[in-house]
Amino acid sequence: MENITALQLTKELIQIPSVNPPGNEEVCAKFLANLLHDCGFDVQLHHFGEQRFNLIASIAGKNSELPIGFTGHIDTVPLGIKAWSVDPFEAVEKDGKVYGRGATDMKAGIAAFIVACTQLKSEINQGCGVQLIITGGEETGCDGAKALINHAREVFQPLKILLVGEPTLNYPFIGHKGALWLKAESFGKTAHGAMPEQGINAIYKASKAIQKIQNFDFETDEHPVMGKPTFNVGTMQAGINVNSVPDYAKFEIDIRSVPEMSHDCICTKLADYLTEDVSLSSIVDVPSLCSDVNDPVIQQVFQVMQPYFSQPIQAKAVPYFTDGSVLLPVIGHAPVLIIGPGNPKMAHQTDEYCDIDKIDQSVEIYKKIIMELLQS
């Protein structure tokens, strides 16, 4: 293990399918657990459903400083309908890239921080220590991380910083918007399509609500890093046959919130705004995340990473959610940075890939960050 490269480990992880749904992270989690145990990490597996697993791996430090944290998820999205030009689970190398489902999002990131920590194992042990939080179920709403904090809080400890290895092309981001996905349901009364006056059309009720929601006002100021909150109606389902009045319609709303917005308040305000036309229920609820850009540890990391970029590093947020915001309460509200080798534009894509030079660069960056923080 100690001689494995991040590319080799990325390929081995790609070759273990962990598509979610259904998840099935068991094989991947146990593979990493054995690998990390053999390298001297203290390892704990956490089971949160049939073939669903999280993994916590730690190296204790000998000084009293808070440990450094890394996190990443091993589940991936499905392959999609479009055919791949390569086997998505073969981990094909071509033109300086490694292809496969999860290459960018985010098995390369996990491989990079594992290899970085392994290569600096002695230094970490002499210093503040490290904790790796490797989750399942992130793609469907951080299910694994939520299960961990609800049922295994004792495995966590306050951290100096948490580095999230999600795809950023190795640029450090200080946060992300929250995600609130809602199911909106309209109910009517069925009747024969030739006698629609005998029924109540649920599609009309849902359509009225969809039109109305376009004018919904979040009544919040624009965030200096993340901008304005957004919403999108992403799906709609209704009707069984053309010659019946539909008595049920459903549509789903994707809301992306900014810090200081309460998801409970959003739900209450939206339900009042839409009145009796629909009933709302939550599908996914992940809070936003925004670290203080002036935090001394954040600034240390920025200084380490500045030589990799031609322009001064600025406070930015990624457009997707991560486990970072869910884990925040159990890591002592440590500063969080999102840094990983993957290309965000390749996440969830057909023929997903990660640039090999970004994987190598990520290992180098993680090692420099670790060494900087061990000395502070």
C-alpha cells in the first residue's frame, strides 16, 4: 500500500462499482478499510443499510493540536442512457486521462488524500493526527453522512480543518449553496374524460401552482460569495390515461439556498404562498456551507496553494452540495475547504474522466497542506 500511486488507487476504486441508487458501497468500503488498516490506520466501518457503508480511518497524533480532516464519498451516480465509448468500470487510461464512473466525482479525490496521508504517516503521527471520513450515499442527499452523525457521533472529534476532495480542478472553495428538494402533490377527483365537469383535474391545480411559483420571493439579500438563492421545477408526473380526469399530479422543486436561510422557513412560506393547490414534503435537505475566508487556517491553506494559480485566490463557492455542511456540527464547526483533482464539468457525465496530472498535483497539494498545518 505505501508504494501505491494515487492513479493506481483511483483505477482500483473505479473498478469497484458503487452506483447509487442502490448504493452497494460495501465492497469499496471494505477494500479501503483493509488497505488503510494494513497501513496502520485505526479503521471503523459503519453500516447504515443493506450493503451501505461509511468508513472512518484515523492516525492519532502525539501533540495536543486538533487533527486534520479529509472527507469524500465512494458512491457514484448511475451511468445514464447514452452509451459510453469505454467500459465505465475498466478505468481506461487514454490521452493523459483516466476514464470511468466516479473518476472525477470523486474517487480520484479520495485516492489522492489517502496516498498523501499514507506517504506522510510518520509526520502525521508525530504531529496532530488525521481523520479520514469516507461516506456512502452522498449523491442522494448525504444519506451516509447523516446516518453517521445520527448513530455514530462518538467516532468524530473536533478538527483543525476539513478538506473535502470533491472536484474543483484543485482550486480551494470555501463553501456551497444548500439543497432543498421538495415534492409537491396535487389531488383531484377522477372522472370520464368525456365528462370532465364531474371531476377535479389535479394537473390544472399543479399547473396553477407551477405558474405561481415563478413569482415566489425568497425575501433574502444576495450573498457576497454565493449570489442569490434559486429554484427550479425539475420533474412533473400526472395522469394515467388520456380519457380520464387525473386525480393526482406531482412535481419536484430544486431550491438552492444561501447561508442564513432556514429551510423550515422556506417550506412554511412556500406552502402558505401556494395555498391549498398543493401539499409539500421534503425529499433532500442539505444545509449550505460557507467558511470564514479570514480564518487563519484557511489563509494558511491559501498561501500554500497560491503558487499553483496565476491570479490571487478568491473566496468562491462550488455549485453542488457536499457532505461538508452535514458534518460541520460534529467536527467542532471547523473551517471547511473543498479541494479535489476532478473537473466539475465532467461530474455525472457520460465518458467521465479525470486528468492524471491533476491527480498527481492533488497529492502534492494535500501533502504541502498537511506539512504546513503540522508545523502550526
